[in-house]
Amino acid sequence: MNGLVRWILVATWLGGAALASTAQNADNPQTPQSGYTLQAHAREVVTDVTVTDRKGNPIHGLRESAFHISDNGKPQHIGTFEEHTGHEPSTPLQESSGNVFSNDVVLHPPRVFNILLLDTVTIDLPDQMYLRQQLDHFIQALPSDEPFAIFARNSEHTVMLANFTADHQKLIHAIDQEIPRLLPPGFRMMTDIPLLEEVCAYLEQYPGRKNVLWFNGGSALELPVDPTSLTEGVDLRPLYDQLERARVALYPIDARGLLVAPPRGFTGQKMLMQEEADATGGHAITDTNGLADAAKHIADSDSSFYTLTYSPQDVKLDNRWHKVNVQVDGGNYERSEERRVGKECRSRW
């Protein structure tokens, strides 16, 4: 599995001067104090990889020795390896009421952060009503300890309708605030860049992987797997960086379902949705009326993944992209690498 990754640079600086001894000669007050400066640098690339069979079911129990990583063609030593099965016990969230907000989700994070993103400004009213019905089925079938958050694009801005909660009634109430919604004038001229930037800006504060189930009526954002292929137009490098920092995997879901008479440009929209998913380690859902089943499959399977890290050697802070390849031994597997986009970070000191 090929991808591009951003080198994450963490630097720790420790400095100080030795305190003068209480037994220091009082006749020598000008004696210079001894001192030291210690600098330590740690560079680590974090890669979340989902491994599934041909039917999309997660593969469990793979060992570290089955994974092989290369950076720009150079083999890398895996520093840490961890499997997330999706069955780890989850600490129940402390639910708040009224206008009281809590950071309990940060103190006790779930197995994976799941987000429903309702892009209703791109979905016609009849499709919105069908989506509302499907989301109701999906939420009612959720386990009682699996929290979701709900965001929506409200005209030109993104709003959070529900913070991470496992309360089904709160989630349904949040959806009822958004659906139905009339399409705003000029909605076809809107770009998806501010939408994703605002979502990432909020999700960056949370640790770990985030699965964004993005319900829309077709996307026009060109977000290829290889960002170096973009030679002109809008500079998307900041967006790639945000998606990488927030560890967001996009799952575009076409809320229009299975169309009898697809509109003009439909094939191109499907290709763009798949590119957005591939670029972030998710996958796109199109040509299906089973929106609830598709969302359930994502929630069930993509909470299972492997987290690998490696420390690149001979780091040159030249702000260049690094091509990362992840291979898995044995089996006829499908691999999806979440950390597929990014670039080497620049030194700020």
C-alpha cells in the first residue's frame, strides 16, 4: 500500500545551570557557575492501517513481523506496534445536560472517534428525508456504549449539533435540527475545503483515529492520493496537513442512493469521492440505498486497525513529501493506510 506521510518532529530541550553549592567559598563570589545544555530530539511517524478481507471484514491477530514499511524506498524499523480490535472495553462517557459541556471524552477517549457529517446543502429534500429515516435505523441499532458526534454544514459554515455521546435520543434530536433543510442559493458553487478544515480544526484536540462518515449529494473536491500530482489551482497542502494531524479517515457516503437516471457528472463525482477516501484511509459508499447498513459496517469494521510507528533516519528538514509503502505478508488482504498524505514538517527553532 503506497502513500505519502508527514514526518512528525518532536523536540525536547532541557537546559539549566548547576546551583552554587552552599559550601561555596564566600571569598570567591565571582566564581562562574558551571552549567550544561541537553538537547534531545525524537522523530516519529504514526501510521494507522486497516487490514480486511475481500468482503471488507477486518483481519485480526496479525503479528508485527507481518508488516513492512519503507520510506522513499528505504526499509524502516517498526518502533511500536499495536492492534485495535474494536472490542476493547470503553469507559462510559459522563453525560452532561443543558448548556454544560465536559472534556470527559478527552480524559476517557473511546476506541475510535466516529463522526456523522451531514452535508445537507448538497442533498435534495426527498433524499434528505430518506437519509433521516436511515439514520434513525442506524442510531437505534448502535451499542449503548458507542459514542458518536454529529456535525453539519450549515450554509457556509460547519456546526456541531451533538458532541460525542452514546445517548441515542440526543443523537436523533441533533439530526432533527438539521433535516429537513432547504438548499441555499448558490450551493453548487460551494467548495468542500472550508468544511473539512473546520471539522479537522475541531477534531485535532482529540487523540487517535477519527472516522468521518460524510453524507453528501456528491463532492467536487479533488483530493488525490498523491498530492504532488496537483500542479495548479488551489493549494491543498494545508488541508492535507490538517487531515494528517487530526488523523481523519473520510468515508464519503452518497445520500442519493441508487439512481435510475444519474445526473450529469455523476461518474466524475463518484471518482472524486473515492479519491477523497483513498487519500485518507477510508472508503466511499455509492450506488446503494442501504445507507444504514453501510454506516453500520463502517462503525463495526473500521474500529479495528493496527497502529505502527517508525523513526526516520537522516532527517533533512526540506519540507518535501515522503512516499511510504506498507506491505503485509500472507493472505489476500485489502490494506488501507490512514496516514497516506502529508509532508515533512519544518523546524520552528
